[in-house]
Amino acid sequence: MKILHTADWHLGKRLQDFQRLQEQQDVLAEIVQIADQEDVDLVLVAGDLFDTFNPDPQAEDLLYSTLKKLTAGGRRTVVAIAGNHDNPDRIEAQDHFGRECGIIFAGFPKTEFQSHKLSCEAKVLQTAPGFIELKLPRHDAPVRLILTPYANEHRMRSYFGMTDFDDELRQNLQGHWATLADTYMNTNGVNLLVAHLFVMKRGGEQPEESDDERSILQIGGASMVYTDMIPPQIQYTALGHLHRYQQMAGGPCPVVYSSSPLAYSFAESDQQKYVVLIDAEPNQTVAITPIPLKTGKRLLRPRFKLVTEAVEWLQENPNCFAEITLQTTTYLTSEERRQLQQAHESLVTIIPDVRPVDEPEQEATPAIDLTQSMETLFTNYFKNRNKGQEPNGRLQQLFREILATEPE
């Protein structure tokens, strides 16, 4: 069974003032071409289909037309889940029409799928909240999928009945996955987990996030999920959220972020983007192949000490989005800015680094450890802003009262 894993399309997203819809059309056409060339049986789209809760009509049209093309006229099943940028109700609202083409949408962690037949060559064999089993054409063995779209704290409380949102989230989510795996997943089928979550190895180094995705990780580590929580029956975990291709250690199977199809912020500067091809058989270790994507402009962040050097580089590298840093002794003049802007049609940002040219670059600011408690993070922030002074008891009590406030 051949499966294609992609995620984080972010349709409708701009890079500041730059429209990127044409790039998105081109890279999604490339993904459709890969699916056809590799003759895949199933496509997984692991969340963040859109960039906003209310995407514009062009983004919606691009999503649904691309998913329909991926079905190859109903011969191939596509499963798409919601991410933290998606409106889950909007995603699930299209499920009826999606089923007419062989597309299955999941907006919530405990979405209940209708058990009737799909209007395509695949068949629904079993369903449960957050689970679906499919019989794909050309294969006798079924494929079982645990689907966990992103859900915020308020929804997690309602789904899993939690009062404490830290370790209890992980315990309830692990129990939910284990129950589904123990009930529906044996060695006679291909067993997959598809999720849009922040996942890492327990005790491991926290993976890097792009600028746009830091909001999913609740301060204090409450939304962090560990790879050792994945049930042993799972053969492959298809993740969305982090935009760089990476495999997370510590799980019972490959746990993979496929990457976004395009670089969406300068934190992803010069990253290669991928889709992932999975070859799977029941009760066997899967084989995975990351396939590089060739479409889309690179995002580059060069540094210069002379305006003339920057202008020359910009003219020599027209097919990219650029964020340039100029180390100068004075602020840039309007004429210098004009020269830079005219040298490149996709110059996004000019950052003046005002200091002596021979002065070395400052060391990067140490990363903040977001796994600390919220109270510890608040105390450290207060001390940083107030020259080492500790917050007094009244401020600490006020902060604890804010933490206790229920979200709407």
C-alpha cells in the first residue's frame, strides 16, 4: 500500500504584502503529479489546510479543486484533518460533498464518521469517534486511521472531561489512542495515526517552530505530546504543524513531520520542502521516502556591510524572497533604500544593524524553555524587564488569578 503524506498547506497565506497564491497553485499541482506518478493509494493531509479561520474564496477553490484532483476520479482516497489555523466546523461542513469524491474530512479529535459507503471505489468498514477503517481498491488488507485534528484547550476539556490541562491532557489523549488501537487495530491491516500536534521525544530537545506556529504550544508545555504515547500497533504517524521535515525519536514507529510545501516565514529560510511517500504492509515496518518539492521561491536572509554589495546580490538572485540585514554606522538614507527596493521585486524586509562595521555580531538571545510552568516563565519575564527585581506577592497572586480564569 502506497501512501502520500503532506501537511501545512496554509492556503491564502501571504508573506507580508506579497501574494503567494500562484506559488501555492504550482506546488499543489506538483503534489498531484507526484501522487499520480507514484500511483499512491491514499493521501493524508495533516492539518492547516487554510491559513485563517475565514479563508478567501480563491483559497477555498484551490483547496477543494486540488483535493478532488488527488482522488484521481474517485480511485484514490484522501483524508484531510483540521489544524490550528483551520475552522473545524468549516472543514467538516464539506464532508458530505467530499464523500462524493472520495475525500474524508475530520475537524475535531472525536469526529464521528458516517458508516455508509463512500461514493468512490473505497469502502468504510468500521468507525468510532476519532477512528475510521477503510477498504481501499487493489488491496485486501484494510487501512485503519486514528485521526486527531488540532483542538484548543476549551475543546479538549469538553472532549476528554479534564479539569487540569497539563499532564491530564496527555493521559486522556494517550488513553483515547490506546483504546482505539486495542479495539480496532490488529496485525491484519495497515495502522496509521494522523495528527496536528506539537510532538517531541520525552526529555528530548524541543524542535524548532516557525514564527507563525509558536501559538500552538501552550506556555508551560500543556499542549506538548510525547512520542512514547503513540500505541505500539501504529506503523506510521503522519504529523502536521512544524514546517520543517523531521522525524521525531522515541516512538514505536516513524513519527514524521512532512514539512509545509512552501517556506512561509523567514524562520524557514532556505529550507528544502518535501512530501513523504510511505510503503506499508500489515505487520511490517514501513519504508518511507521523503520526496523533495521543486516548486516555489526560496526565502533567503543575507547580511551585508555595503549597500553596493547588497544591490549586486539582489540583482543576481531575482527568484527568491529576500530579507537583508545591512550592518552600517548610520541609518540608511531614503536614496539607499530606493536603490535596494529597485534592485529586487521581492525584497520583503531591510533590517539596518546600526553599529561600527568592524564590531562583531551579537550572540543570539538564548531560547526560552517553554516547558517551564507559567508562573516560572512570568517571574523570569518580570525579572528580565525590571533589572532582576522579583515580582511581589500581590503581582504573583494576581497572575495566579488570571491563570484560573476559564476560557470562553
